[in-house]
Amino acid sequence: MNWTNDNLQESKKTLDKWYQYFSEFDFKPDLSVKIDENVMNALNDDMNTPQAIAELHKLFKNCKSNDRDSLNQFLISAQFLGLMNDEPSQWLSWGKENIIVDQNKIESLVTQRNTARANKDFAEADRIRDELENLGIVLEDKGTETTWKTK
């Protein structure tokens, strides 16, 4: 595997997405469920971890239906690989205890950015987004509404 900082960040984003999904409800896997056959086949193929992770991505897509079998299959397989072993709230709060958020400043910057977007001043909107990102804030635009959260 070719590990770079970009790959590490991408992996963290994936885990964040998975943990965020499971944070929305209380689900404990059924430990009698077997590890997904495709995950095991990948590992049996000269420990093909990248393929096993790719299989986890496929399994996660099935979780969106919220059926217990898909949820169990994903979590048991991920945990077998050493992933998804933390409580979602614990994972999602990791590293945030040192972030000090000035909510008024952030709201002001978000408002300024929305004004820049409305005026089609995308360079300024991007600059403000970058400034917020450097403060540890991630923006999510949905139509004309912008929400934010800490990284």
C-alpha cells in the first residue's frame, strides 16, 4: 500500500462517515453472524487487504436500507479487520476536545461567505471556506442553507 497523508485523510473521512451513520441509532451487532464471504476471500487471497476494504465499502452501501442483516454483516466484517470497534460518539469526538470554537466568529464568517456566494464572488467564498477549515470547521451546503461542524 502506498500511504500518504492524503490517503490517511481519505481513510479517516470514510471511517467518520461510517461512524456518523451508526451514531444515528443504537445498534449492537449479532456476534453469531459470520464475516462476509467476499471479505474472507480477499483476505485468503494473499491477505488482499485493499480488496477486503473495497468489500466493506460495498457492504456499507447495503446498510443504507437499515436492515439488520446488512448492518450485522458490515459491522462484524469491519470489526474482524480491526475497524468500527469504538463507540460512534467516542470516535466522532476524538481530537475535538482541544478545539476551541468561537461560535459568533464562525456564524459571522458563514454569513459573509453566504453573501459572497449570493453575489457570485466565489473567490471570496472559497477564501472564507478555507479560513474556516483552518479553524477546524467543515461547512455543508444544502441549497441556500449552510451548516457547519467541527472536524
